[in-house]
Amino acid sequence: MDTGLCARVLLLLEPARLLCNWMLPAEAHPAASQGAMAAAAGSSADSKVVCVTGASGYVASQLVAALLAKGCTVHGTVRSVANPAKTAHLKALPGAADRLKLFEADLLKAGSFDEALAGCSECHHTASPFFNDGVTDAELQLIRPAVEGTLNVLGSCKKNGVRTIVVTSSTAAVYGRREGNPAGHVITEAQWADEDLAAENKVHYVVSKIKAERAVWAFAEKEFPEARIVAVNPTLVVGPMLQPVMNTSSAVIAGFLSGEQTAVPSGYITIVDVRDVVAAHIAAAEREAASGRYLLVGGVAKWADLVASMREGTPSELAGKLPSEIADPAAEAPWRYNMKSTLTVDCSKATKDLGIEFRSPATSVRDLCADSVFQSLVKPVTA
Ligand SMILES: NC(=O)c1ccc[n+]([C@@H]2O[C@H](COP(=O)([O-])OP(=O)(O)OC[C@H]3O[C@@H](n4cnc5c(N)ncnc54)[C@H](OP(=O)(O)O)[C@@H]3O)[C@@H](O)[C@H]2O)c1
């Protein structure tokens, strides 16, 4: 790990946690990660009824696991309750037989979330399409589900008197500015990504997240001032997975094991651990003083250091395709996850208000690579 670079983010975090990140054993197995999340979020028995939208997704599956581990009853929404690839892993979670109820809901169907939100005291809205490739109709595939879907969920919350709401936004709604990140610039929650720039660059997912979060704050102000709505803004989320389907952020790491990435990118990436995102969701709902946006960034890391962490976590029989040569920065093809220069992000608000003690990118990457669900989903690229 390039500790000098990591320090740019982590110096703004708790020094004690920095030590702990390196001392903790790998929580490689999903069951272990659930335990860690419950502990991170406070494991007292909690009998409230909470809704998680997009329950089958990567972040949401871990969130459902953590909420069940805390004793909550969870109303999870999925697009198809009949699809075992989206539901079997949720039904198998400890506590699910008694306290998990699945509801069908689609972001683009008005009123779709009404039933799931009935009887709930809080809502965690994670559902939103997250993919970059294969976009043929950005409005239909990404922007409308993100924006109309969010308003649809918030409308159902209002209808059902659900006044504690945590929305998963993204650093996509924070990072990108025309002026970039000159030396000395510190990214905080006050910063908004430039929507026009994202549209010009055709990064439609980024546009969807900017528009969706703006819609949240407009709705909160004009339509639902009595609610306490919090946005969490994670960067690329990495760490153990529960769902048996490859998600976009885990696929970024999978590309190194599969042989898709033939060289180590020369630049940097910011990463946050899925367990810390889950802990932030739970703390944001529980802590009455939590408000506004929360940047969630565990650290900025050099790809060269992350590939070393991948090697640590990956069993030797699966590590054969990990690249070792670092790409020539002048010759390498642009890749959205390879930042040419480092940046500084201040996540002290999440540490202070939500009690998040961020894991390091090295830990997140190593633990994902050591995860058996992840390993089973990596498909080697054949020549
Ligand atoms: N992972 C990251 O690196 C990252 C970083 C920052 C922010 N986020 C945000 O975190 C949230 C969860 O992302 P994730 O990584 O967990 O992605 P994911 O695994 O792809 O999960 C996305 C979820 O959204 C649901 N969804 C998509 N379109 C839908 C629609 N039209 N109606 C109902 N549900 C729909 C999906 O349902 P299906 O299973 O039916 O497709 C899935 O459950 C998203 O809001 C994402 O923007 C993620």
C-alpha cells in the first residue's frame, strides 16, 4: 500500500482505526462479514420494521443481513420474487425465515413501493441501476429509474408516514468538476459534480446519480419537510458479497483475476468497504442528529498496491492471471476507474456523526478476493 497516498484521505479519519484496519483478521466469509457489520452498527436487539429497496443488490444484500442480525424485521423489495438468483441468498440469511418479507416493486411503476413501505418506520433506498456498459437508451435504462424511481420511493414513504429515510447516492454526485482537483483541493460534502460535464462525457450513470440526489433534496424541501432524509455518498464499493450475481463494482476487481486486465493501471482509485457503507446506512437512520450528505471513502490507493492486496487474498490456483507489469501512463488506454492523479477527500463528517471507522482499500480488496462467492463468479477470459 502506498501509505503516503492513503494518508491523504486517511489522515482525515480516526488514527486509531488506521491501526485497527491493519490488525484485523480478514473477514473473508460472508457470514463473518455479517457479524462485523452488526457489531459496527451496534448489535442490540432492535424490533423495528424497515424497508430496503433493491434488496437483492450487492450493497443491499449486506444491509439486509446486518438489519436482520440486529433483530429488525425487513421488508425487502425485488423486481421478481420468483427469481431465486435474486432471492435465495436473502431467504437463507439468519433471521430471514421469521423476519424477512419480500415484495415486488419496480422503480418505474408508480405506487410500486406502497405495500412494502406500509408499517415501516424507516426506509433505506438503495435500488438504482448501476452499470456503465451496454447503455443504448440512457434515459430509459439509467436516468428515469434513478430519478423517477427515487421520487416514487419517497412518495410512498410520505404516503405511509415513513419519516426516516437513507438514500444511497454516490461520489459520482460529488467528484467530477471541470477544474479537476488542483493540489490542496479538499473534496467535502459541499461539492457537487458538474452534471453538464458528465452529460458531455456521456457518463450516464454519473448523470443519473447527480439528478437522483438533486431530486431527493428538492423533494425533501418542497414535499416532505417533516422527514429526516440522509444521503450517503460511497465511492467504489468493495468487500465481501452475498448475492450470487456479479455486480458492477466487484466486476472491476474481478477483471484483474479473469485476465481482462493485462497490465496494472498506472494511476489511483478511491474505495470504500461494503461493511462501512452498511454501517453508515444504519447509523444514519439510528442517529437523530445525522443530516445531509455523507461522503464515504475508505482511502485513495494506487492500483499497484491494490493488485498486491488482491494477490494476498486470492488462492494461488486463481491468482495466475493477476497482472504484474505496470502500464506505461503515456500509452495506456483511458479507463474510468484509473484516476491519473490522486485527490484528497474529507470524510470526517461520517466519522464524527456516524461513527464510521473506515477500513482501508487494501482490506476491502483482499477480503473480496478471499470471498468464496466472488471467486465462484470470476470467469477467466479465454484467448
Ligand atoms: N457498488 C458501488 O460501487 C456503488 C458506489 C456508489 C453508489 N452505489 C449505489 O449503491 C446502490 C446499490 O448499488 P449496488 O452496487 O448494490 O448495485 P447492484 O448490485 O446492481 O444493485 C442495484 C439494485 O437496484 C435494483 N434495480 C435496478 N433497476 C431497478 C428497477 N427498475 N426497479 C427496481 N429495482 C431496480 C436492482 O434490482 P435487480 O437485482 O432486479 O436488478 C438491484 O437490486 C445504487 O444506488 C448505486 O448507485 C454503488
